[in-house]
Amino acid sequence: GAVVSQHPSWVICKSGTSVKIECRSLDFQATTMFWYRQFPKQSLMLMATSNEGSKATYEQGVEKDKFLINHASLTLSTLTVTSAHPEDSSFYICSAQGPGLAGYEQYFGPGTRLTVT
Amino acid sequence: QKEVEQDPGPLSVPEGAIVSLNCTYSNSAFQYFMWYRQYSRKGPELLMYTYSSGNKEDGRFTAQVDKSSKYISLFIRDSQPSDSATYLCAMKRPGNTGKLIFGQGTTLQVKP
């Protein structure tokens, strides 16, 4: 149980284009999902918290107009990187926290590697 | 000062050794403690989670929390090459935000 998927697992795009990453909780409903960014050999950096049906809460320093987050259902959240640039190349990971679990642990997706050329 | 400190390693041990991974924290408000394992180019996998001080065991893994010292540990018994990964500790304050604070992660290599 508590499986989270991400799609795509790897994407290459040209500078200036937009990329959408999907995060799905497969066997539970996730009232809250989180988006992280991870650079090589570094820990996870929280970008934003999204609650189903409401606007995402962004961490300080994260551009909300660049990283658009939508959490339209209890099983799906999307992150859209708009007008991507090479410095946006990174490993993006989502996690989900559901009401049916213990309540405080998060389950992570496998991650999406974005390369902007 | 970071809220959560974790030695990044790398830590190299022979197969079968007992591994001790540790994190310290500065904020006494943390009440929930988790350990994640992350293989290269993969998302973190939840290994253990605890709420209170004391020990929690699951197979070869034991999580230990000492709130008075603000110190948590993960012990791995009979370590295997497949345990080679980065181990991240994470902590959360009470409340509904769910925001986790992560340690830097410790890279572990178990040599056959």
C-alpha cells in the first residue's frame, strides 16, 4: 500500500518550453501533496505544499509563477515548470500524505529527472 | 545552525556489520521522526517512523529517539550490499501542514 507514481520519469526539453510533471497516489487518497527538488548529492528541498482544491503554498524563494502546482483531485497533483531554463534542470520528487495513514509520514514518488537544453 | 544535522559520510562498512546512522536536531517542537532510504536516481522510501522517545524495531532495522538529547538513530543489523544507499532522517512538528525537515543524508556503502 501507499504507492505514489510520477510521470514522466525522465524528460528533456528545450529552453523556453514548459513541462508538466504528474504525481499520483495509486492506492490512497492524498489530501496533501508536496513537491521537492533535489540537486546531486544534496538533500530534498521543499518547493511547495498543495492541498486538494486549494492554492499551493510555496516556500520562500520559490517562484510561484514559474512552478505552477495544481491539486485538482485527491489522487493527482501536477507541477508545471514554465519557460524552463537550464538552471531548472534537476530531480523533482513529489510525496503524498493521506488521511488514512498514521497521519504524519509521507510517501514519495520515484522522481522525475528534468534536463533543459 | 541547521534545524537537523546529519553527517553526510560516506560511511563504508563490511557486509554483516552493524551500522549506526544518527541525526541531531535543535528544535524541541519536533514530535515525529522518520528515516528514509534513497537509492541513486530514485525517490526516498520510508523505512521507519516513530512518534515518541524509545526504540522501534522492524526486521534488521531499529529506530531510536532520545528527545532529551535531541538525538535520533537508525541501526541496521547484519548489513547487506543491498543496503548501500543514502539514508535521510526527517522530522515534523505537530500540526496539519505535514512539512518535513530533512537531514542532509548519509551515504552508506556496504562492501561484500
